[in-house]
Amino acid sequence: MQRMIPEVLSPAGDMERLEAALRFGADAVYLSGIDFGMRAACANFDREALAEAAKKTHNCGKKMYVTCNILPRNKDIDLLPEYFTYLDSIGVDALIISDIGTMELAKQYAPHCALHISTQFGVVNHATASALYHMGAKRVVLARELSMDEIREIRAKTPPELELEAFVHGAICMSYSGRCVISNYLTDRDANHGECSQPCRWKYTIVEETRPDLPMTLEQDESGSYLFNSNDMNMIAHVAELAQAGISSFKIEGRAKTFYYTAVTANAYRQAVDGYAASGCSADYVPEAWIIEEMNKISHRPYGTGFYYGMPAQHLKQGGYIRAYEVAAVVDGWEAGYLLTTQRNRFFPNALLDVLEPGGKPFTFTPEVLLDEEKQPISSANHPMMRVLIPFDKPLKKGSLLRFNKQTQ
């Protein structure tokens, strides 16, 4: 049997992140319009930007999927026909939906868009996956609570034409398939309409009813307990097993994350999937060490493997992120021996810079001097978005990232 090469699917919270995903190797991007998506906190795309995003994506020979995966109320349903008609007109490749009624509307008003069933639907068995396929779904995004063995069984017992998508990287919701109402109760922000305030990441204590003035932590630790907080998922070392299980698309979480996160994860999973393909789709393939290490150069919580290998442990001692690296500058071009860059965070001459070029393996160099636009030496690049010239003996691809380990600055 010929092994399928999985798609690398990256998040795009705005145009900069979309361009980073496309530049650094994603096969497809998923994003949202202003309404009907599960991430209201990111910029998202208005009608004009959606059309521009579709054009940019297709010009790169790649695909764009639009999320319509809220749990729609009556007022939402009434607005969907016009929205679907518009998405169909601009050539969106697929709609990501989570509701049967929405699915029927999409078939009627966006007949040229493929239908992808969101993880919000909670597909956890082959019967449901097959039923959705016969209703018109091209793909199902599997519930995050499935094990590798369960996914293998779903693949074996569903039509081979049905694509299976699964999350492989990023933040994990503590609630079943993301259907959480804690935010609704505590802050009146509807998690299933993209407005989650993430109370699962807060620190909690417990209080005994007769002693309300004596809050208690849940473990003997001065930092308290993050009762609901979950580890981030990181499956970069397991791409061969994911592919062998029959997953068609590797989905990276993070529409609210930075363009840097998008670039690094797209590049790493691109390299890992290409390495798997180059190995002849060997079940024994393991990505090179540098690819795995890239996941430690982005902002993240402690990592785990989700439910793929059994019940995951919640992370109880930390609520924040691990942030070891910052972007110093983005490469805009090269001219007469100088990299032309735009500053993103303050950096200095003689800083050890880690270079990530699209499609490449990172390497480091140390610029002895930094220059302003008049080619005058500067003691630091300390103004946001300033132009910085850096002596360098060869061009780098546009969009290459210069970054630094904060511990070395």
C-alpha cells in the first residue's frame, strides 16, 4: 500500500501570520473571518482581507480553509447563507464546521467549498466519521481525546476517501473537544463563540465551607495549583507514527500565537514530514535533533503528547509560558554585502544571532557591527521596526528570522 504524505496545516490569525505559514512550508492554512470562528482574540480577516488571503494562498499553490465552527445560535444561522455565498465566491478551499444544520447550509450556499468537520463536533468513532462522510464531509478533524490505537481503528473502518485531520502541536483545552462553559459562567464570555477568557489557566485554591477565610492550596507548594491547566502538545518526534496511523493532515494549533510561532512550527513540521517522505515513509523515521529542538525555541507551556499514548497528566505547578527566544529582526533583503532587516526586539552588536531561513536548518553568526539606514554604526537596535543593516556575505531568503536566546543577551 502506498503511504500518504500528510499535509502540514498551519494557523493564521492575521495576514502576517498567514504569510509566515506560507513562506515557511505549510501546505494549507486555516483562518477565520470576523465572525463565526472560535478565536475572537486574534485579528482575523474582514471580507477584503479574506479575498486577499485566498489569492495569496492560491498563488503559492496552497489551500485555505475558513473556520465557521462556533456552536451557532438562531441569530447566527440567519447570517450564514450570505457569508457562505461570499466564501464560495472567493474560492475558499474548505469550510470548517461543527454543526449539522450549518453543514446543510454550507452545501446549499457554498457548493464549491469542501466540508471539514471541526473537532468541536467531537468525532470519536468510525460510525460517526463514516456517517459524516456520507452526508458530504470530505474531512473530519478528530477529537483531541483519541488515542493512537483509536485513530488507527477509525482509519481502518472508514471510507478511504475520507480525510482524517488531527492536532499535533499547541495548546490543549482541558474540556472535551473544546466544548467548555467555565468562561461563560465566570466572565460571561462565550468560549464556543470564540471569546474564551481561559479560566483553565488561572491559579485556584479550595475553601472549606465553614472556614471561608482560610483558602488552601491543593498541593504543598507556595505557588498554588493550576487545577485545570494542561500541558501543550508536541508530537514532532512522532510524525512517522501519526502518518502510519492514517492521519491525512497535521494540524498546528495557534491562531492567537505570534508570526514567529507560526513560522517556526510550520518550518519544523515541514522538515519532519519531508524527512519522513525521504525515508520511504519508514515507520522507524525520527526527525533530526535540530528539528525537535526547534520546538523549544518558541513560547510554550511544558510539553506532553496529549491523549495519543493514554491519559495525559495535567500540569499543576505553572500557569505561564516558557519563552527562551526572541526575534531580533526579520530579513527584508540583501544588498552590497548587507542584510536589510526590520527590528522586532532590541539587540546589540556582537550578539549571537540564530538564523532561521525558510526551508533551512538554523545556524548562528555574530555581527560585529550594526548600521542604521545611513550606514552609520549604532550601539544597539532599540527602536521598534527600525531598519537595521547587518554585514553578511550572502543573501538570505526574504522573511528569514534572526533571533537570540534571551539568556545570552
